[in-house]
Amino acid sequence: MAFGALLAALILAALAAVLVMVLDGPRSSTLTKDSDSSSLSFIGGILSALFTVVLAFYVVFSWQTRDNVETDSSLEADALIDSFWQADQAPEPVRTELTGLIRAYANQVAGSEWPLMENGMHSPEVSATLAAIRARFTALPVTQDAVGDARRQGLADVQVIDNSRRARLDDATGEYGFNLVLLTATIIGAALTIAFPLILGLRRKAVNITMMVLLGATIGATLYLSQQMIHPMRGPFAVTPDALRSALVEMRR
């Protein structure tokens, strides 16, 4: 991630410097008048503000999608742990079957379903395991003792697991059309932010070149990091199944 951001910053910084050198502004221009200068400064400020606002919206929406996946998986893991302890109240051989299925579910999600979500897919195996867990809890007797309590709480946990998984899959395998629109607008805004001083006829001076290099480097790194956030299951900001792995550790105890 750091290397990619640095590379993007260097490329855009070099491009900005070259453009200033090539597109050397005129030595005399009517743009030096106070009225024109004030108007153009105002337009430049508006462009910069719009770029910043669009970028902020993009980051918020993209990060919210990632946070939703992380929250859903945490709820899923918590319900798994509770269902595991509820299963411990069941008589044999149902207890061994249930605890084994719950461990298998966590392993399947963390091991096989998680990579599939990157490509907008889910694991049918996980769905079958969850159905088996629900069937085992449903088969427990409806009594007023610890086994009956385990049945009721276990089925409630299964419902939470099912709902959380559905929400996780929805967030992780969506189309992200709105986020793509915001990213496109961010790229356009970045291009305008760099192009505007050049269009005005920025002079080939050391201070101007330095300013454009810094601006290009900052925007280049920003665009690279923004592009890496477009999918919650890919790139350096991808959500990991740590909650499910922690649940497995808790079950082994």
C-alpha cells in the first residue's frame, strides 16, 4: 500500500512539474488585472472545495460499507459462540454433532466463503451447515429444563447468525454503483484541481514548480488510496475474518 501510494504520488508530481515546464505562461497577460485575478481565484477555490467534498463523501460511503461487513461478521461470531455454549447443554450424541457443526461453520466462513465474497459469490456449503445447525436445535425437546432453554436460545442465535450473514453478503457482494460515481467525480475533480493553474498560464518559476509538485504528489497518493477502498474485500483495506477466527479460538478453550 505504501509503495503504491508513493509511486502514484511520484508519477503525478513528475507530470505536474513537466506540465509547468512545457506550458510556461505568457510573460504579459490581462489575467494580472485585479478583477480577473479575484474572479479566477474564486473559481479555483470553488473547484478545490468541490473536489474535497466529493472525496469526503466517497471516503465516508466506502468506509461505511467496509464497517458494515466488519460489524455483521462480529455479530455473526458472537452468536456462534453463544450457540456453541448452548449446544453444550444438549444430550449426547446431539451435543457432539452440534458443536462440530458450529465449529465447521466458522471454519467454512473464514476459510472458503471469505475469498468467494471478493468475487461477489457465497458458499452453498456454509448455507447447508447453517441449515443443519438449525435442524439439530429444532430437534431438541421442548421442555422447561436446561435443554429446553438451550433449544430456545440456540434457535435465537441461529436466527442472528442467518441475518448477520445475509447482511454481510449483501454489503460485501454489492455493485457499488454510487461509490463508483463518487470515485469518478473525485478523479475528475483532481484533474481540474491540477489543470486549473496551468490553464491560467502558470509561469515557469521555481516556486510554482515546487507548488505543483507538492499538489500533484498529494493528489496522486490520495487517488491511489481512494481506488484501493472501492471494494471492502479487496486491497490493503479489505475486511478480514478475524472475528470468526477469534470465535474458533474461544470454542477450542
